[in-house]
Amino acid sequence: MTSELRALGAAHGLLLGLVLASPLIAPDLLPWGVGALFILAGFQLRLADRRWTMRPRLADWLSHIRMAPHRLLPWAAAALVATIAGEQHLTATAILAAALIAQLLVYPLLAPAIGRMSRAAVAVVMLFAIAGSAVAIGDAARLVAGFIAGLSAGIFWMRGPDGELHELLLGVLGAAAATLLTFLPPPWSDAAPTAGVVCAALALAHLSVWRRRPLPWRQSAAARFTQ
């Protein structure tokens, strides 16, 4: 399914490139970029993993890692960039700790549980995760909350209609509203980055599969094919 979401995949790749180049072009963007990577990683991982149940064996517990171990490389790269940049706000230890918690604990436990919920309940989990990213104590906890927000957003997208213009517009309007939240005092402004990335991910997912309204059959068009 992820191969179909070209707009979302392209944005994910561009964001990773921005994070890797941030020490040279904009060091202040590194914490925001890493947080956005965790959100998109949760979103993409749920789309790529076909299974909705987990088995008790350790090999099955780590099946999402075994199916695509290269998905761990962005975290190692982000931690290396944070070390090279001498980032004090977001350390390499926090990035690696959040990645391990998200991959080894959060995803195996929450993905099956959230997958059994209704779309409305998934939306509530997503909103709580967005709020949690604003009040989380410590960078690792904030990144894990973003991962949960992305994970639930991926399930929320799969539960709803795809390729619909109004769903695409809702995602765009949500991202615009999150941008306006950055001008408000905390905790609203603290939740704005996570909310904006989640809405942007939903918009890009809908854009990837958006289809035009089918045109009515016309005699002139049919005649061209029969000639």
C-alpha cells in the first residue's frame, strides 16, 4: 500500500533529507524535523504492516522490524546528525531511546489494540496523543507521543474513505489551523507542530489516492475508440 502513497512517501523522503542537512542549513529545524519523522514513521509503518494481530512468539513480536529493517536507519542517521551538530535540546540518546520504545514496545502493544477500535475512537486516541506531545516531559516522551499520533492517524485514514476531495480539504484546513495555533500561548502552540504534521500526513495520503469525478459516457468519445 505504501507504494501507492507517492505524495506521502516523497514528503517523507524530503523530510529525512532536510533533517540530515539541517546542521548545515538550519540547525534550529532539527528538533522539529526529528519529531515529524517519528509521526510519519508511525503512519507509514501501520500502512506497510498487513497484520492486525500479534502472536506471542518473540519473532512475531518483532515482525514489523524483520519485514523492513532498513526503516531503523533514519533513527540512527538522525542520532548521528544530532551528535555532529552538538544538539543540546534533542540529544542522540533521546532519539535512540524513543525509537527503541516506539518500535519494541509501543507499536507491538498499541497497533493491534487501536486497530480494533472504531474510527471515532481512533480519532480520540489521535487527539490525546497530539495533546500528549505538548505536555510530555522529556524529548523521548514527546517523540513517542508523536509516533503514537502518527500510528493512530494511519489507522484513522484506513478506516475512512480514500480519494475523496472533502477529506483532502479537511486535512489541508487542519494543517492551516495548526499553523495558526503556533501564534497562541502554550500549551496550544506546543501541540501545533504535531497537529500540523498529522493533518499534513492525512492530506498527503488522500492526495496520493485522490481520483477525479468520473465523466459521464459520451457518444463522441465512444466513437473514437471504435474507429
